Amino acid sequence: MHVKPDNPVIVQGDGKVLLETKHARYESARDFIARFAELEASPEHLHTYRISPLSLWNAASSGMNKDEIIDGLRDLSKFDVPPAVRKSTEETIERYGLVKLVPHPDSPQDLLRVQFETAYIAKMASKEPCAKEIMVPDGRRHWAIPTGLRGLYKQRMLQAGWPIEDLAGFLPGAPLKVELRDKMLGNGKPFAPRDYQVEAVDRWHMEGRPQGGHGTVVLPCGAGKTIVAIEAMKRCQTKTLVLATNAAAVEQWVTEIKDKTHLKDGQVGAYMGSRKEICPVTVATYQILTWRRSKKDDFAHLHLFSDEDWGLIIYDEVHLLPAPVFGATAALQGRRRLGLTATLIREDGRQGDVFSLVGPKRYDLPWQQLERGGFIAEATCYEVRVPFTPQQAARYERMGEQQKFKEASVNREKMRSIKALVKKHKDDNILVIGTYVEQLHEISRALRAPLITGKTPHKRRVELFAQFRSGEINTLVVSKVANFSIDLPDANVAIQVSGTFGSRQEEAQRLGRILRPGKGAGAFFYTVVTKDSKEQDFAMKRQLFLTEQGYRYFIEDGAAA
């Protein structure tokens, strides 16, 4: 009987893994478990993870096997791993790659061969109704699928519990010479990708073998995901399409690529609302690709995917991929694909589609490991709890459930704490981030600080970000437009005044705004919430992601902030 009461882990029969946070082995155990399980709850003393099929298949794609998982759990667990968990883990992780897609020996342009591990697997997997209508007999002993249905087949088979290992290879794309600079163009400082950035591309590219060339790299904001993309472009030496979240992000991508490669002006272009350049490296927004005049019309610019001979498609913030782009990606499985994100969490639950269509997780580096290496700033997180006035509390209790969250989010009693925090950090560079524009206008006026929202013209946004970077202003009030892909290397304080319910991805992105190493002693992330309200309940869900990365929240009374 395996009994080690001094160990930090309990594995339950339902697949949940409980981890003691005060244990000496907590950090190493957390990093190990996070490779194949998903964090579900994070109260102070005991964190709960769940082993899921998708988490196991991502682990398998990154090289983990059943023995490594089971042996590791046994080493950490107080009691033996329940037989049901051992069996389900072994059976689930071993399903990865039982069905493979490989090039067709006789008809490579039109068909792909479906390769089964055994005759029994062929019999079982070929019976799946969702895939049966796609597959065609290929002689007496084989099955095949039309090349154009490669993405759809993988999507459907994953939903049926058959994660496909795609070894069908890729089109080379139009050739493009990509060389990295030794010194950055902008400031003349030496440039070379960091070791972990090179390792991430190694895991993704796999020396050009069919197993590589598609998949997702998970790195925190500020860790240089753009450099990972540029290194991938150097490996592939081909025409590249980069998809980004907004116009500001597009401009940053164009600047970064020119700054760190020898590509010239005419070789790197932007495709968005204000200008539409098609170049050997084209950076486009998701918005332009999904724009259409009405719901009845076709997507006017989605043809950009298929009109050009791209050899590589890069998806920035892949966890935000819109549904129409999923559709276009399903039809373009012959192109190499690299997804970049700080978190694979999707609020719509479509992580499986990222796995099938962009590719499995190839690389994931814990945030605190990068923090210890000095690559991202050391962050301290606080939750500042502000009470309602008695009159507000009485009105709040009479409201419907949907109204309560917004009422708590825009609580005007927060203003005193916000002002106190800004005063406390008067020598730092501060972002005040929120969701409700009326609230942000009030804060902007109270702090006499500029406000950036979705309605702020692009030119004005660029001006304000430049003033912030130069130190001309040290406080910016920003709406959700600053959640993604904004490079503010000197921002070291974030004050979150309202958010999107329990969005873990938003929490990760907002923390990421202040993690780029800069001046000062570390980074400070404050979430100002209304005490004993719906907002406080949702804040606990948002904190799950940061807890998973090893951060802990300190609770403060708003009155004393």
C-alpha cells in the first residue's frame, strides 16, 4: 500500500488532483501537474486540478508519456494513484497518434491517406459517423480523405475522442530570405533570440519534419512571443501572413520585424482598415478578415488567406481566434501554422479547435521561471476590497442578478482607493484599466489623466502611447483596447477597476501589460473590487489563471489602500 502522508498531492478517483500550497514541494509539483492537467479552483491552502483528455493530448504532443505522468503522480501523492485514474490516463494519452494523416503515395494533390495503428483501430475509428462521410475507400486495405477536408476531419475526429497526429506535411510557400540582424535597427543594441525562444521554435519546427511546423507556443506577455515568430520565419524562409488583434498591434509587428530582420520596407506590409498592403510578410488584423457589410454577406477580405502563396501563418493571441478564421484555417491545413498566446484558455471553450486546426501545444514555460531568470518583471498582486455605502448596499440587494455585477463594478466608492493607489505610485508608470467606458471617463477626469477607448483615433492612441513610453505622462486610463498586444515596456503598475465577469484570459493579458522588465523594483497589479458582491465572486475565478502561474493575491481593505 502506497502511503506517504508527508507528500503534497492527493489524486482522487474522479480525476481531480489536489495540491497543498504550503508544502515545501509545492512549486515543483505545480509545474509538473500543470503540464497535463487544468487548474479548476485555487483557495488559499488547496488547489484543485482536473486531468482532461485535451490536457493529456497536449501533454502527449509535447513528448510526455503515460509512465512519466503516473510515476510522477506516485512520487508526489500521499496515497497510490487510484486504478481508475491510472487506466483512464493511460488509455486517453495513448489515443494520441493511433490515427495519423500521411501523404498519399499515388494521389498527393487530391487525397491524404488515413493511417491506423492496428486493424482494430481502423475498424473502430472508421465507424465514427462524424468522419465516415468524409473518408473514402482507398483500395482494399486503406482509407483516405480529400486534401481540402484535412482540417474538418481532424476537428470531427477530436470531438469523437480520436486526436489525429498530422504527418501529411506542408506546401513550401513562396520562398523568402529572412535573416536576423546582429544589432537592432532602432537603437543599435545587440540582438539575438534568447535560449528559451530558440527552444520554443525548435519544439515547434522539429527540424522541418512532418511532425513539426504546426502548433502553439505558450509564453507570458513580455517574454518575447514576437521574437519566437521572427525566429520561426527565419527557419521557414517563406512568405508569411501574421494575424494580430488590432491596428496598434499590427504597427508593432511591422516595426519589430523591420527592427530585427534585414527585410526592407516593401517586404513588410500592413493589411487593415486604413491601408491594405500585400507584401512577402503581411500583418493583418482579425477584424479586417472577419469584416462583412451584413450578416448575409460574405467576408470581404477572408480571401487573403487563399489568394497568396503563404508558407507560414502566424496567429498572435491565438486564444482569441474568431470563428470565421477557424473556418479559413480548416481549409488551409497545407500551410505551416504557429499560434502564440499567454494562455490557451478560451472563454467559448474552443480549445479543441485550436488543437485541431492550428496545432497542439508545443512549448509552455512557467511565468515564474521566466521571472526568476529576470526575463519578465517580478509581480506582486493585490485585491483591494471596497464596501458599498449603506444606501448602495440596499439598492444592490433589490437588483436582478445580471444588474448586480455592473453595479458592483462601477461602484463610485472605488474612486478613493484608485486615487490613493495612484498617489502611492506617483513615481511609477501606471495603467488604470477597466471595461465600462462611463466609469473610465469619470476616473480620467478625477486623475486628470488621458483616456484611450475603442473610439480613440488610431493616431491619437499612438501619440499617447509614445508620450507614456517617453515619460511625458506617467498615468494612462485605458479600456479593453489595451488588453492585447500593446508594448509599454515601462508600465509597472496596473490598477484594474472593472473586468469581463470571470475571464481568466483577460486577467492574464492585463497582468501582462506590466511584466516587461523596465525601471523600478518590480511590478504591481491591483484589482479593485466591491466587497461581498458578485464582482468579488467573479474576481476569484479570474485569479485562477494567475494562481496557476504561481502568483498569490494579497487582500487589502479599500479604506486603507
